[in-house]
Amino acid sequence: MINLAGKRVVLTGATGFIGRNVAGRLLEEGAEVYALVRPESRQKALLPVHENFHVLPGTLDTVSDSLRMLDEADGFLHFAWGGVNREEIDSPAVQSANVTGSLQCLKEARRLNCGIFMDAGSRVEYGITSDGVMEESMECHPVNAYGKAKLEFYRKAAELCGNWGMTYYHLRFFSVYGSGDHPWSIISTLTRELPEGNTVSLSACRHRWNFMDISDASRAVIELYRHSGGRAGQVRAVNVASTDTRVLKEFVEEIHELCGGKGSLEYGTFVQAKEGALSICPKTEVLRQLTDGTWTETTTFSQGIQRMLEDGGRDEED
């Protein structure tokens, strides 16, 4: 296994929900973190204050210039990706620019002689499956431009890393939740509105879903990195998801109960996104395999929601 103490790790997307939690864990492990951060980011105040955390101003368009001061690094974690809002998630131009910038990050990782490159993929790469089952070996048929771009980058990066002998994990995150998540996510909305006695508009919530607490999701990234030592040159897509898959309504009702029954739930009134109400039932055997069978979650859904309620429903727009 890899000891992360003293490792130099480049990180993009450090101001994002997953990125900043991963940054915190890297620092706890003793790593030296070099974070590419947009100068105009409103989230810079959320970044860690630590002697081993170094901010490098820049964007995906300027990644080569921003990383010029580095001549070597051990790992590159690429979590930056623009256009994740509803206005731009289906924009081919915006998503194409993400692919171009991400490929530049990968080339920088090679220049820095990184042993491993990990990036944030997405469950939407799978597209619509008949039973909701999503497994890494499946053929993918994404519906929107965002999913198509994530898959395009994975395919291009997989070929390049295979040729270079660089370990590459494409992390397909499912529904990660926790304090600091986007304010419009269903869990952020419920944990914010229900305690205030408000009504929350929802879909019918009859489809199956999967939620993973941010503490487990960020720890999964670290454990994959730690166990990658004996897998030099491996190229894998990895579902980062919980083993707790149920009908969405069960999760919603559990949150309502944890909120003391306050507020009300209005099913069937929320307008669905382009893909509609699709079930997701991720397989997580690859995550367990790549961590040598040691991977287990430590936070139950109830514990994660309780933590959010205790935090007062803070989100990253606060």
C-alpha cells in the first residue's frame, strides 16, 4: 500500500463539494496538496488553511501555466468540471471545453511523472438501463451532453494512460450527500425546508436510488489511492456508491421522520429533468476489489442525515 505522507498531489476542483473533502483527507494523511483554484471562485474561503495546502490560481484553460512551478508530483486528482447546472449541463460547447481542459490536465500529470491519475466521472454515463443496474463493464449510453462528455474523456484518457503505463481510475460518483452539497439537491432541500415546517415538492419517488455520505465518498478516494501501489498501469472505471439502494420514497420518508415529522411532502408535483425518473442500482464490487477487499462504509443514511441536521442544513452557497 502507498503511504500518502509526504506525497505531492495535484488537485483540481478543490472548492467543490467532493474536492474539498478529499483535500481535507489528503492533508490528514500528511500529503502535500497543490490545488488549482479559479481566482474568481466564491468558494475560496472554504479551502483548508494548512501549511501543506498550496493554492495555484488558474483554470482548466491555463492548467499548463498554473502548474509550471511544479516539476514532479506523485498523483493527480482531477475533480474540476464546468457546466453542471441545468442551463449548461446539456450544452455541447461547454461540455466539449471540459473534455479539452481535462485532457490537458492528463498531459500535465504525465509531464509531472505522476504514478496515478484519478478523475470524477458520473453515474449519468450509463444512461438509461432497463432495471437500473449500473456496472462498470456495461456498455454506456449517456443521454445528455454532460454524460457524453464524461464518457468521451474516460475513453480518451483510458487509451492514453494505457499507452503511458499510468494507473488511471475513473471514479463514477453516484448521489453523494452531506453538509456543503449543492443547495438544490433533494437531500439539501429536504434537510433545509422540512425543519422549518415548509412543503417540499417531489417527484412520485417510486424509482430506486442510492445515496452515499460525503465522508465515505471522500474516504473511498483515499483508499483507492492507498491501495493502488501494486496496480501500476491499471485502467479502471470505478463506481463510488453505497450498498444501500432502495425506493427513493423510503429515503425521503426517513428524512421526514428524522425531522420530527415537520413540514410536508408533496409527491408527484416536481418536474423531472430530461432523463425522467430513472432507477439507479450501482454495483460496487470493483471498489471493494481495488481496495483489496477492505472497503466498508462507516456512515449509515440515518447518521449522515442527522449530521446534516445538526449542521443546520448548510450548503455551499451559504
